[in-house]
Amino acid sequence: MKHRIGIGFVLAALCALTGISSAADQRPAASDNLPMVPAAKTGVFTATKKGADGYHLVVVGHKFSTRGDIEKYLAYRAAELTREQKASWFTFVESRSKGDTAPVPKRDPAGLRYSFRMEYFRPVWRYKTSGSPTWKSWSPFAGTVFITDDPKSITDFEVGADIDLHKGQMDDADPLAFETQAVSDLLINQVSPPE
């Protein structure tokens, strides 16, 4: 028995001297492994303070990928801004105009609880297409088709959203409420800044 223990110590010492280590020692540190969203170029994302707890967020770009990709990036930035401001959740403030036909979401205290409902993160768009010097607007509340032009012809776009920041327990009966950590966790591996 003593002989086996002695051999074990000798083998361990040899492994240490030759640089052989166990698989556990080969794993990268947790901080080396964290998913990250690439940094945006200057001017791609702006956040303007609006009132005591509100912000107007804008993402701009010149290379249109998909509506979903760009809106997810804006939602991710909303969550990150909320966390930076030491708040735990935010509400999306809908930008509605007279004549909008999309139904206004109603509180649902008896419904299932969610940390957020992505289908209710609906920002407003402005865009220009090649050959046109004028901006066109699109609202998700107007009941019209998103971008009737060829998306490949989009040369510039702006996507805007207003949010209000909150601390404490989230109002999960409000479909326009978004829990910061849950949004960030979902989107961190799905988003990158537009160009």
C-alpha cells in the first residue's frame, strides 16, 4: 500500500515537472469564456435621456440585414443601458399616431408570467433607399407591410424606441415590461451591431 502511494507521488511530481496537467487544469477561466457582443462603431447606438427615468434609443446603420436582427440588437442595448443605470427592468413606450390600427396590448394579470415578451418590443423605423434622397417611415402600429422596397436597396436606416427604467419587482402583467437580465441572457449570443 505504501509502495502504491509512493508511486502515485512520484508520477504526480513527474507530471508537474513535464507540464502535463489534468483536463480540469486545461479549461479556460470563466471570464475567458463569456460570450460578448462586438463593440459598435461610434454613432451606431445612441441613448438620449428623456424625463426622470426615460431614454430614447436609436440604432443607425447603412447595411440592412433583417428587421429581426436589428430590432434584437436594439432590445439588447435597451437591456444593457437599463443594467448600467442600476435598474432591473424597463417598459417599452409605444410610439403611436392617430390612425394606427394595431391593437394596444392589455394588462393580463391572470395570464402566464414572463420575464419579457419579445413580440411587444416594436420600434419605429426610418430608412432611405438607393436612388431616393428622402427618408421613409414605418410604424409597427400602422397596419402596413414592413418595407415595401427591396431590402437590399436600403442605404441608411434608423430604428428608434423609447423606454422607461424601473427598479424592484417587475410588473409581469404588463406585456410591455422587459426584465433586463433575461433579455440580455437571451440575446447576447444572437446580436451584433449593424454597420
